[in-house]
Amino acid sequence: MTTSAAVEGLAIGLDKGHKVTKNVRKQRQSRHKGRCSKKSRVVRELVREVTGYAPYERRVMELLRISKDKKALKFLKRRIGQHGRAKRKRDEIQQILTNMRKHHK
């Protein structure tokens, strides 16, 4: 019985079939369309620093400080109009508050 080198393109077994190399494609634009670039992120941070927060955002901050998360979500839902966006905004303001606490200490 002779031992052969790795046989390519077997008809049976786990690695059966014709061997091909995968075609590496460039990512579609739709897959990274919503991403924020470094430059625009810096610009948004600067604008936020200069303009401050909207009155409804300040009220949400107060609600979150006294642990009224559900009330804050209901308030944001009424103001923004969408449940998903309200949750995202609440998490964003929660993150802002934790960053403020970290920098204050």
C-alpha cells in the first residue's frame, strides 16, 4: 500500500469537492454607511461642549440622578417619539453622567 501526498478534490469525505480559493471582496458601502468618522466625532463633541444640553436633556439628567430611569424613558419617548431612539438617548445621557462623576472626583 502506497501513501500518497494530500490528494486534492476528493469525491467523498469531509473535505470533498473541488477546492477553490475564497474571493475576498471589498465591503459594501451600505455596511459602513452609518459609522461616524473621527473628524465628525470630534466636531460633534466640540459643538456639544459649546452649546451645552437642551432643556429636555437637562430634565432627563435630573430624573436619572434620582434613579427614575423608567420615568426618564417615558419622558424621552414623548419628546423624541420613538421608543428605540429614546432608549438610546437615555443610555447616552447615563454615560454622560457617569463620565461627569469620574472627572469630578
